[in-house]
Amino acid sequence: MSTDLRTGVPILSRLNTTALYLAGLGLVVMTVTVAYQVFCRYVLNDSPSWTEPGAVMLMSWFIFLGAAVGVRENNHMGFDVLLYVLPPAAKKWLRMTSDIVVLAFGIGMIWYGGKLVGLTWSTVMPALHISGGWDYVPVVAGGLLVSLFALERIVLRFTGAPIDDILDDLPPPEIAVELENVEEVRRDAAELAKRT
């Protein structure tokens, strides 16, 4: 976890890890499903009807679960220029505002996703033979997780947990990736220097 929220709620940490693994599993299963569809279409000349809608549904699941994990691990793209120049107290309120917006967005996902589930529940997806409402359940599940993870961060701030200190000590995500590989880059540069 990039924010290293040891101060976070342990059950939400387990839920986050579970969502991450489920999203990864969904990606693998979707890839296998698409490969099976391509094989059936071009080799057997008989493409099953369930593969495309099944792959799309799996994609919905791993996208929304992955987005929720990104909220908790603070990996989403952001416009953080102000955070570099503001004092710590102002950073706290800017991050709090961001978390409140994310919470509102998650609640909107639950509300409107729930309406879509209700509107389409009585329909049947012909290729999968399941309720059409299942197309929108990932929106509700993702919204629930996004809301929980944003609310966790808000509550941690109000209880005095050092969440902003942890976030301030972390390098930005785009730099963190490079820092993880700095030894490999140095080794490659040394090998290149030896060759020249």
C-alpha cells in the first residue's frame, strides 16, 4: 500500500487487499475469456455468444474494484501542485476537501448505480441468462468501497491520526515508481558506460 496506512481500520485494509486480488483475478479471467473467444472465432469458426458480454462484465468489476483500491492507496491522478507550496495545516484541509468530494462521488455511484440496478433487474441478458441488473452491480460495489475508504480517511483525520504526515513523507506516485527502480537504472547506466 503506497500510503502505508498502519493507522487505518484493519478490516478495511483486508477489504482493500481482497478487492485488489479480486480485480487482478477478474483481469486474468477476462483475458482468458477474450483469448478463448478469439480462438473460437478464428480457429473453430464458431464464437460463443457469452464471451463478449461476460468479458465486459468482468471488466466492469475489475475497473470499479481497482478504482476503489486506488482511492485507499492514494494512487489516483491528482493536481498536487498546491500541496508542494502550502503549509501543513492548509494541506490537511485541501486533502480533506478532496476526500469529501470523493466521498460524495462514491455516494452518487451507490445512489445512481442502485437506480440503474433497480431499473434493469427485471430484464434478462440473453447471452448470459442473468438479470440485466448485474451490469450495474459493479458500480454500486465500487461506490460502496470508494465511500468507505474516503470516509475512513476523513475519520482518521478527525481522530488525530497522522495520515497527512504519512502522505507528506511519500513521494508523488509518478516519482515513487522511478525510485523503486533506481538501483536497476544505476546498474544499467554503469553497464552502458563500460561499453562506451
